[in-house]
Amino acid sequence: MTKHPTDCNCGCNEPLSQEGISRKDFLKTIGTAGIGLGISPISSMALWEEGKTEDILKSNLVQSGKVQHISLLHTTDLHGQLQVHDEFFLENDRVVYKKRGGFAHLKTLISELRMQNPNSLLIDGGDCFQGSGVASLSEGKALIPLMNLLNYDLVLPGNWEVAYGKQMLLHDLGAYNARKVCTNMTHDATDPEFLFPPYQIFYIAGVKMGFIGYNDPLTPTRQPPAYSYGIKFIKPEINISKYIKILRDQENCKLIFVLTHMGLTQQIHLASQEYTEGVHYILGADTHERIRQPLQAKYAKVTEPGAFGSFLGKLDLIIEDGIIKEESYQLIEVDPEKYKADEEMAAMIQEVSKPYQQKLNRVIGKTKTPLIRYYILETPMDNMITDALMWKFTPDIAVSNGFRFCPPLNPDESGTANITVDFLYCMLPSNNNLILAEVSGQQIMDWLEKELENVFASDPAKRFGGWLVRFQGMKINFTIAREYGKRVNEILIKGKKIDLKKNYQIVSCEREGDPKNLICRIKNVNKITRLPNLIHDVMEEYLAKHSPVSPKLEGRATATDAPANLLTQANGLNYEFR
């Protein structure tokens, strides 16, 4: 069994009570689930508008020295994106691309914010060392010195932190200088010892603050099962009230925060349950949502600060006698024009990337249209991937998972953008074998109903994983607001209505640890064949023959009650992804 060394940095060998310094109104039918939870935007507390930090600093309470000003700086879902990259924005219902992110620019922003308020705590919500070429080829090790240079105070593992297995999870996170927290990952069913401390305590400006943390308990289902071998995940409802009580009653914490990597709708659901009473904020992650105004649920407020290092969430709190008197939240864009590159970080990125640059910088194709993965129903990026599978193997249906990671790639003034091996790793970090199988029309129908339930369940706690599964060779139409098992209106395969009694060939990527008779979560398939081809090789062959490509939305997946460019599950909450 994997145990931590006595000199590891995860915090497991320290006392658990450790203290130190430290599209607007559509889809209302589905949105009623959120409204029923009592969710609303925070409105009346003093300083919610963006850019009001100066007002806080100038307030009479702060100037008098009678209160404490604390800043929580929050990143998440960095996905190994070390360099400045294209980023997607929605402005006046128009898609706009801007250059954002980059660790060297993020470092400058963080340094400036810490100078503005030394009473700052830097937190990361997980999914850091998966999602790029350097991250994949180094199994996360290249990210360690970069995260340490950013000088995080506290980190939570995300669902993709298991990508290289339990040993590498413990190695990579264990090498972070930051404290770790995770209240729902233990070694296995026979050893209930936590992988990381279940809570952490910080004294900041004399205020005692407690943190607990939850990775998505559905990780072993979301990710290939082999990734999580030797790890047991616990649902928050099993123990969250216990640790809230410990922090509040035994440790006498004045403020309690929950770091989560569960997705916005699950986090709002959690913040609305009675067992979460006593928590001030849920600092969320996983769905890459861009919360600009925290959402107020029944028992706690919820934030989520985007992804890829394109944004940083900043929560400013004015505390008097252990009570929050004023608060302000900003979602700050990491604009490389505004925040110049930190020279030390830039040099370190160059150093850790050098062993992989020759491989990763190779151009394997070009695109004339933006490659984007933000849309929930269908994306140009995944249309290209499934087009490649269809071209290579000519099955009835080619399938790819509904991933969220990978920033966009937008053509420049020349009209094209280079697709490199690095971008291939961003799209598909795991270079898996392909598998071919035979499934019945009824199996396809049942599978699609389950996939739709995973994304659009009326119960937010049942929504998990990425966005809708992606495919070529098939078109589906559905109604989101209907109940499970009754959403699908029509399925066409190769232009013909599906025959529930007919067998169809399907090709998809292998998931390590899946049963031999399962493909892409379709159970009991027949005539399954593990192909010798790797997905990266297929993509390179396809791009070599078809570049420049021009993937776009084609109506492969359409809903009667949502637009093709649907960007969030969290509807009805006075929130818009932009």
C-alpha cells in the first residue's frame, strides 16, 4: 500500500489542527431546479461590483485598523497550460477570441495582488498537471517547480489528478510546497487513512480560518477506472457536517470554506443542503464556469474562477470580531498585455519544457476555423476528432468523450492556425488505443438517454463528468427538460432512422480498466476488438491528408429547448457564461 514518506510536503505528517500564516433566460424549465434551492445572486452586501478593491482599502473600517482585510486568490483547472493561449469570450452575443493566461503572466498578477494585501491566501482547486504536452509527457512532474514558484498556500486534487495513477498523484502533489486538503479520498476500502489532511487551518491577520475539500466522488466512473485503483472516494454528505463541527466547535474557526472540484451544479446543490450549514463559501472548480458574481445558495455562497490560467478569482473580506462585514469578488482576466511576464517564471517554463519542445512544436496540420470545446452539445474540436475516426475506420458511429479541457485555437490574420503535437496533447492528453465493437440500436438508445441524464439531470447531484458525448455518423434530437428515459426524440444513423433491433459498429478510445465488454460506457457490447492504432497516430494521419481542416457545428446534437451554442448547465440562476 502506498504511504507517504515522513518528509513529504503534503501536510499529512503535521497535526490536523495545524495553524500557520499564512445565454440568459432560456431553458427556464431546467433552471427551476436551481431556483427551488433558493439560489440567487448576492445583491446587498456592500461591495459586490467588479473592481472595488480600492473602495475596500479606503473604507473607514480598514483605515481605522479595527477590522481585518483578507484576500482569497483562487485558480483552478489550469490543465498544464503554461503559455499564453487563445481564449473564448462572449461579448454582446458575439464570439470574441483574446490572448490570455500563461504562468509567467499569472505570476506577475499574483505578486501584485499580494503586494496590495499581504493578508492574502493563494488557493488552487485541482486539475493542474493534466491537459498539455509538457504535463502529459512528464506525468505532471514539470509542473511542480512552477507551482512552487507561484507559492500556493493550499491545493486540492481534482478529478484529473489521478491521470497517472495513485503513485504519481502522491508524488506530484506531495512535492508541492503548499499544504494539501482533501476530505474524501482515502487509500482504499480496507485502509480508511486519508491521502491528504481532511482539513487545514490558517491564521491570517489574526483571523482563524478553516478549510475542508472535496474532489468529485464520481471520479472512478468519470475517468478510466484504472486511474483510481487503490483510492476510495467518499460523498460529501457522509462527513462534511463532522468536519464543519470540528472546525467551528473544536478548532474555534471564525470562517469556514469548502474547496470543491465537483462542478457548478453539484456545488450549488451542496451549498443548499442543511449539512453544509456553517460554511461561508464554497470555492468551486471542475466545470470551468466563470462566476463574476457569487451565487447565494441556502447555506453558502458559491464561486468558480474559469480555467486554463486565463482567470483568477479574488475574494476580499472585511472581518470584524470574526464576522464578515464587507465583501467583494472579482474574476480577474490574466491579460498578458496588462501583466507582463515574470522573468524568473518565464525562464523556468523554458527549462522544464526544453526536453519536450522538439516533439511538441512539430506542426501536424492547420485549421481555417476556430477549434473550440466550450459548447455543451457539440463542438468543432470534437467534430474534427470524430471525423478522423470515421475516415480511418468507416464504422457506423465514431465516438469521443465530452471533454472540457483544452483552450481554443483561433486562426490568425493569415486565415489559418497551426495544429502542433502540443495542441494534440491538449485535445487528447491520453494517447489511447482505439476499440471497435458491435452494439444494438436499443443499446444506443439506452446509452444516449443515460449520457443525457449525466449532463442534464433535474437533480443537480446526478450531473457528472464532462459535456455531452461527441460523435460522427449519428444525429440526435432531444428535449432537455424531460425526465430521464424520455429525452430522445430522434436518432439518425448514416441519415436513416435508428433500428432498435439492428446491430451497428462503433469505434471509440479505450478506457484503461473498463470491463472487456464495455465501450464508452455502453455495457455488454459484442465483437469487441482492440485496434493497434493509437488516437494520436490517427489524428496525425487525418490532418496530413485533410489540412487545412474547417470543422464547425453541424447539428449532430440538437435540443428543442436549448441553442446549439449552450455554454452552461447552470440555467435559471441569473448566471451567464461569457
